[in-house]
Amino acid sequence: MADLSVLDLSPIVEGGDAARSLASTLDLARHAERLGYKRYWLAEHHNMPGIASAATAVVIAHVAGGTKTIRVGAGGIMLPNHAPLVIAEQFGTLAALHPGRIDLGIGRAPGTDMLTAHALRRNLDASVDNFPRDVVELMGYFQPAAEGQRVHAIPGEGEQVPVWILGSSLYGAQLAAMLGLPYAFASHFAPAELDHALEVYRSRFEPSEHLDRPRVMLGLNVVAAPTDAEAAYLFTSLQQAFVNLRSGRPGKLPPPVEGYAEALEPAARAILGQALSCAIVGSPATVKQGLEAFVERTGADELMVTAQVFDHAARVRSFEILADVQRSLAQAA
């Protein structure tokens, strides 16, 4: 059975604020640690009213400092927004504070709109060729110092922070394969190229000092509840948020609504059906069946599970149910 990890967008709910969101993030991380999840990752997004993890390294420090054993990291840092040295120093500091527990997933999207990307003070006219170079530069800062090296990441040098390539297209799959790095695909919101990207990554993978064989992590929406009906009701918060985002109206995570999807226009339902097709929503039995089928189809080594649930207690319960399902599958294997 694939390992289970958590992707937390640190959602800001309607009627809530960032302080409440970040407190809930730490609480969920402590539950995830107790339940046996492997990693707890946070994502970089900017100018998003419903996401509190824009200062991703800071939130990672908050979570890592409040937990003891679970790996904590970025899923991911959007490298075009930053100088590689800055990220090396940030994650080198995190690794020094929490040895053996920090991961760094990196992507090439800005994680925001173009106006906000300009406000992040990076050159948006740079070639896509800059991303591979920036990745290599960043990884170099984590190596022991070379003779004659004049620029050092301190902290960072010699920390060997594990680096993952994130993506939702073939580009990231090709780069991860070429560099011999683990690959995480954003199938939880952009599943269209999933199968093709996996084929490209696995067939072109070149073993490296970092990894001797391909390792795949897949994003997956899972909303679990005692019954299928309750899970479907909870899932409407994400459905609403996604339609709002795709309609140019990003906002805080809304409360669930009965019969939401059924009341949508066909075009909106089609968008949800495609973008959120990698979602398992239901009772423990439904989740078990969906989990087995997804892992069998994809061969995923690890699932990075996200659950955008309005009520924090229901969100925690969803991850508890999923952990119970995984244990039952592992025992049956």
C-alpha cells in the first residue's frame, strides 16, 4: 500500500481568519503525526483570500516546531518567485532546527496571478530554461562546499535537504527524470496529464546520487465521513471554492451546501468533473475501494492527500478515517 501524507493549504474559512487557520494547521499536523502519516506539506500561494500559507517556510517552521517526528515540507515552493540562494538558506535553517525532518518540493509556476507575480519582484520574461538551472543551483547549495566556491548557503551547506520536483504537466516529469529526483504530480487539481506524465517520468528516469529508481507521489482529494451522504456534503466546500476560483472570484473556503453540484450549470459541472476527478469522497468502505483502485491504476509510491473541509473537526475526522482505512489495507496485504 502507498504511503500516506498530508497536503495542507491552510484554508481560511468564511467567518475565520489567518490566525485561526494557522492554529488549525498545527492541530491537524499533530493529529497526522499521531495517526502515522509520513509527511505534512504546505503550499506557496499568493494573493489568495482562502489560503494562509503564502510565507511557506515560516508556516513550515510553525508546524515542525509544534510536532516531533513527522516530516514537514513544501509542496511546494514556487522557485521562479525566489532566488535559489534564499530558498537554500531558508530550508537549510529549517533543516538545522529540525534535522532529518525537512523536505523541499519545488515547482515552476508562480502560484498566483501575473499581477501578483510582478509584485513578487522577479523577472517574468525569463526563459523556462532558467528553472532547471535554478533547481541545479539550489541543490548545489545543499552540497558540501567545493574548493574555490565563493557563495555559500549558511545554514544550508551540507544539509542535503531532499528535493522533489512538482508538476502538473510533462515538463516536471521530464526534469525530475533527467535529474534523478522524486516526482510529485498535482493530480488533486490538474489530472489531465497524469497518466502521460507518469509514463514519461518512469521511462526516462536516470538513477542519481539522490535516488536509484523512480519515486512517485500523487496529489489526491479525500473527504471521508461515516456515510457517503455526509462526505458528499462536506466536499461541496471544495467544489464551491474551485468554481469560484475558475470564475475569477477567489475567496475564503465556504461552508458546505446541500445539492450544490446538482444545481450547477452543465459547464461548471464539467469543469468540476475534470479538475476534481482524482477525488475519493465517501464512507470508509467507499474510501477503501477508491484508494485501492487509484493506487492500482497509478502505481503511486505515496499519496499526498488534501481535504478542503470547512469544519475543522470534520476535517480531522476525515484524516482519521483515511488512516484507519490504510491500516486495514496494510493488514490485508
